[in-house]
Amino acid sequence: MITSISLNRRNYTKTGNHLKSVPQVTLDKTLFDIHPIDAGRGKNYLDNIVMHRHNHFEIVWITQGSGQFAIDTEQYEISENLVFCLNPGKVHQLKGNEHLRGFVFSFQKEFLYTGRDAINGNFSYDESSRWNLDFSMVRIKTNMQIEMLEIVKSMQRELANISLMQHDVLRGFLHIFLIYLTRQRDTSFISPAGAQSSGLTKKFFSLLEKTYTTNHRVSDFASLLSVTPNYLNERVKKDSGYSASHNIHQRIILEAKRLIICKNLTLKETAYHLGFEDTAYFSKFFKKISGFNFTDFKQKQV
């Protein structure tokens, strides 16, 4: 008979009359971590000196204070119990007064993938749905504040200790927290990509996210998805409200704006990063789709 007992915060397996130490796995905090927001001090303050972006998800919960939160080209006024959800790649900068407090949850998509959930498909990450996090802002309802704060405290306690199945416990808490958020979000913030979509549309958005720097035409995506360009345009428009070509163009322009805001790239550099060999053509493309001359838009960001 094999039994497991805990001794001095280490895990041991008992086989017969012998105890065998089972090494514990420390959580890699690049997969999941919680940082407190404390105006003027700490990691969050240092990150937000300039516009920046990450390759992981971030959820920012403001519990106290006021200020502004710039996300891509949008500017939000912040106040108590607002939650902002940031997908990988979003350019952002948080500016608050001296009373600003809250939490920043950071996690990689792999954190939601591991364990039993990855096998049965529950809570798995999907590029097209962005795990229902493709909305910018949610206000936590008064009757949910205490309950959600208890979840955060439970996650902090779990992070402070090395415990058996720590990943699974933290992932469970995070799933519950995310479910509570999605229940409270204003449907006006839901993006077309996050709406109920056909399998083809989901595949299109997933492919778009991965290849928008190399595939610029509907025919490129239609070929990869084994459908005609017209059918792809119609299917994506029915599901998202906009044609495939519109979504392709908007995704390219969004990244162009992020490169300008975050890295201050020149027209030529931006065109190169987005897979455009002809700088003059990209300049016309940028103005046609965004409505701004490239130089004018860049000057507004200074």
C-alpha cells in the first residue's frame, strides 16, 4: 500500500517501512504571478514609465485611486474596481495618482493549457477567442468585490508556499476569477473575434494572428484554409460583422500603430516589420486604412 504524508513542507511517499522524498516543483513565476500596484514603487511603476508591451496576458485590477490607462490608441479613465484585460502584444501605460492600488495578474497561455484541462479541452487557449479576454474593461459589481478579493488572497497564499499540485490549485483559482469577470463584462466590449463563430472563422482569426506579417490578401488565407476568397469573406463577415479583407487590414494597421507607439519606428522600418517591400505602397495603405498620414499619426504620439 502506498500512502502520501507531509513532513516539514516536503512531500514523502511511504512504501512499506521506508520513506522516499519526492522532489517538489517550484512554480515558474514567468508562467503565473501577481504583482501589487503601489503608486511610485515596485515593478509596476518601473514598467509604466513608458508605453510598453508583453508577450503574456495581463489582468489589471484597480482597487483604489484614479488616473489614466492607455491601451494601444485608446485612453481610459481609471477608478475603483475597474479591471483591464490585456492580450499579448497590446501596448499600454498605466498612470495613476499617489493613492493608486490594485493587482496585476500576469500569465502565459501555457499556464491555462497544462494538466487535465489540456486533455479534455476545458479552458484551453484559442487564438480566435483569446479565452474570452478580448475586451478591454470590466467594472466589478459591488456584490462581487469581496468574493473576488478572497480569490486573489487565496492565490497570493498559494504563491507564497511550495505545495503539492500548486500549478493546479492556482490555475483553478484563476479560472474561477476569469469566469467571474466574463459574467460581469459589458457586452458592448466584446470583439467580433470573441463572438460565437464558425470553425472556419475561428481558424481564420487564429491564422491571421500568426501570419499577418506575411499574408496580406484574402486569397492567401483562402488558399491555406482550402476555400474560395469569396466564401471566406462571406463567412467571416457573417460571424464577425466585417469581411475577411477588413479584418486583415485592421490587424496590420493595429500592429503598425503599436510599433510606432512602442518602438518609435520610421515608415521604412514599420513597413519592413509588417512584410511590405514597397515603402511608398505601405504609406498609401496606412493612410487609406487608418485615415491618417503616417507622419501625422507618429507626431501625435510624441
